[in-house]
Amino acid sequence: IYERTLEINSFKTLEGVDDVDINALPGMVHELTEVSSVVIIDPFTEYVTVLKQCFDFSALREFCQRPDFTMLFDGMHGAGGPFARRVLVEELGLPE
């Protein structure tokens, strides 16, 4: 990946657009120009939605509730911690 970044010789920006509220509610659309817009999303919900298309969360939740199942998660101080909490605790019912 690093080698590919060395090949970047230009990038595009959109001048004069400073009022996009990234803290707006998911679904809020900011029209930037006649042909471009920004839609605010909830990344946690989007992530879980994709995972639920790939995995049987009902079966996983049932498995996680078995008394002989234990799990230790270490996110190594990474940005994935909040996503893991959403999946493991809120969706699968594991303790924190």
C-alpha cells in the first residue's frame, strides 16, 4: 500500500464547502453542487448491516450464550474497538 501512495501525483478538492455538519443525524443530505452531495451515515449501523448479510447473527448470538463459551477480545488500542463493542456486546449479547 505504501508503494502505491508514492504514485499519487494529484487529488481533487471541492472549494468553498465548509458547512457540512458531520454530526448531523444519519440520512441528512448536504447538497454541495448540482452534481455532488454528502450523505451522513452511522458507520456502526452500516458495518453491522453488512456483517448481518454475511453471517447468521441469530446462530452466533445463540452460540455466544452457551455456558461453555468464553471469549477474550483485544483491539490493541485500535479504532475497531467501538465497532467490536457494537457487534460483540450490543448484537451478540456478550459481557463487556
